[in-house]
Amino acid sequence: GAIVFLIITLLRFAAISNIEQREADIMDSVDLLVSDVKGGIMNAIIRYKDSFPVGVRPYFHEFLDDIQNKGYGFKLAMNKLNEKMGMSFTEFAQKAILYEEKADKNMDDIFSSIIEINRQRRTLRYTNNIEFANLRLQFIVSIMAILGYAIFAMFTDSYIMNFLTDTMIGKVMIIIDIIIITFVLSYMAAIKAKSL
């Protein structure tokens, strides 16, 4: 049970990393579009359709297909794109729809707040990642030191090896160690998730 919980915690770490990468891809895509918004959102997406990050590029291709081949209107296609991209894209999608509906090319400053928010998110994410990397390094070094000593002691002292592998108390101690490691990893995963 402890090992299963440990595996689940490690999978949670992987999922958090994927979420963080996806959010970075969305911010990069939005920044790219906003930098060339004067010609219209649709034209910007056409221009940069092959320059978007690989993780979100298919969604923009589908957006273009919805408009060019399926006859969707801009608003419907953008709402569909927003559903696939998630909350990080919502503010841009809403402003893009407003921008296209008004057809006022002097409204491009409505996107400036998104650029600033993305800049602040990147700065905060960078700071959090440095702190988290230090925390993770300390944890890994501590675990390696403890495991290294335990393995050394087991192979140099037959009493310790027999105690840990053949007695109920020794086995319980190993399980408790795995549980403690898992709870520390789970706590670290919770800290990392809060920074998203």
C-alpha cells in the first residue's frame, strides 16, 4: 500500500509538470498573437500557425479548420478553442472575440493587461521553481545519504540485514520509512501545485 501511494505521488509530480508546461505554452502563444494583433486575431493565428508551441499547435490548426472548412463563425471557433486550452486562455479568448466583433483596430491596448499578467506569472513561476529545486535537492541528498548508510550497514553487518529483512519490527520500520518519504513527497507536490 505504501509503495502504491508512493507511485501515485510520483505520478502526481509528473502531472503537475505537464500542467506547468501547458500553461507556459499557452502564455507563449498568447504573447505571440498579441504582438501582431493589429492585423486581426484570425490573421495572426494564420501567420503563426506553425510557430506555436508543439503542445498547443494542433488546437490552433483545428481552430483554423473550424472556420475555413467547417463554416464556424469566429466567436464559436474561439469558444471551442478556449474549451480545449483551458482557464489560462480564457481572458485572451474573451478579449479576442470583443476585438473582432468591434472591428476597431485602436482597441489593441485591451490585450496589454494580459501581457503584464503573463510576465508576472513567469517571474513568480521562476522564483517558485528555484525555491522548489532547492527543496527537492535537499530532500534527494537526505534520502540518498540515509539509503546509502542503510545499504552499507546491511552489507557490512549481518545482524542489521537480518533485523531489517527477517523480523517483523524491521519490516515495519522499512514500511514506515517508505510512508514518511511518500508523505514528504506528497507535501512537496502540494506546495508545487499551489504555485500553478
